[in-house]
Amino acid sequence: MHITNERSALLQAIIRNPNDDLPRLVYADWLEESSEYKRAEFIRLQCEISNGNSTCLKKQALTKKERRCKKKVKRPFPRLYCRCRSCRLARRADDLNANNRWKWMEDEGITLPLERWNEIARGSAMLEENSMPQVAQSLMQIKFFGGLKWRRGFLHSITLPIEAFFELGKNIARLHPIKYFLLTNCKPCRLPRHDAPNYEYRWYEESDDSLPILASRSCVLPAPLFGLLKNGSLSGDRTYRWFAKRPDATNDLIEACRIWANE
């Protein structure tokens, strides 16, 4: 997809005002005029659903037992069967998303060739050393983009390996008002604290070669990301940053990814 000046200006208005639906609806009108009918319809549908202009009465009437069942089986109950306006809009939006999301992402240039996905998979120890599975690119995308979350017509959060993040992150942030980048192969290491009976969670900088025995490579961050970590406590030798709780360490990395992508 060629990003024209007009399209770029409309997208920048959306990114600068992520909580306002008006720039999104203006962009949807522009897409319709450009014959991109499905994407325009998808944006309008999700904006209407998000605003709560149509609410399913059956969902409101769910009992406590039914809500537990819904959470357990992870099905959009009763959306599959309900004929109210809210559920019909949600079903239509889900169908548009399922059938067109990869095409939209490919047109925007925020996917990678299958060969590159396989290289990342081998580097992440997700595939055997000499394996080259004959699978469709969309299946490999699903393997890595398992956490696509769309809100009001655009990507709200995305889950991907750190290698793909550095290749795609800035382009994604240029086209979508994305709030969360979640890295599949990064997690802080948990190590016992010397001054307390509990644990601490650490991120190490990639330039540091002296990792503790109990630490894994998944807690090592490239210097651009490590330098954007703001919370926690920096070690005396400035080689790692530690946090008292795992969610604090994870959230700080998410914020660092967002800042890097929008630079």
C-alpha cells in the first residue's frame, strides 16, 4: 500500500488523538472513497460497538454461573446465536477481521516473508535446526502474531518476537495508534535477593557478558530498549535493572517498546 500524503495526514490525526473516534470515521470515509470498502466498514463497526450505542440485553442478563462458563470455554456466548443488533454488528466485525486482517497488514507492510519468519523461529528455538516446514505464510503469522488486538478499527496491542519488533515496530506505530507491544521471547529473570527472603526480577543489557548462572538469555535486552527502562532500580555497575515484582518489570518493558517505536 502506497502511503500518500493525504493518507499519512489522516493516520497521524488518529495517532495523535487515540481516544477520539472522529478522525477514525473521517479516515473510514476516505477509505470508502478510495474503494477500500471492507476496511472502512470494519472501522465504523468497531467504533459503534466500542461506543456502546447498541448493547446486547442477553449479555447483561447473564447469570454468574453463565459468566464463569463463558470465561472457561472462551467462546463469544451468546454472540453466536443472538440476533440483536449488538451481536450482529460484532459478528460482522469479527468476520471482516478474520477474512481480511492479513491482507490489510500485508498492504501496510507490517508482515515479513515466510523465510524470515522461519529464521526468527529457529533463533527462538521454536523450530528444529534443519526444519523448513511447508506451511502457508498466514499460518506462520498466526504462530507469531498470536496476540493481535483490534480496537475501533486499528491495532491496539500486538504480540511478536523481539526480532520482528525491531523490524516492524516503527512501521506499525506509524500506521496504528498501538498501545502495547508484547515480546514473546523476553521475560525477566527471577533471582533471590541477598537482603530479603523474597525475589527480584532483572533485565540485563545486551552488552553485558557476565550473566548469573540462574539467568537466561530471555532477560537480556538490546541497548536501545534497556536504555528506555525508567522504573525499578539500576544496579551499581549499571549492567541490569531490577524490580520487586514481575508485573512491574513487564510493564516497564512494554512502555519502553512503545517509546522506541514512536521515536
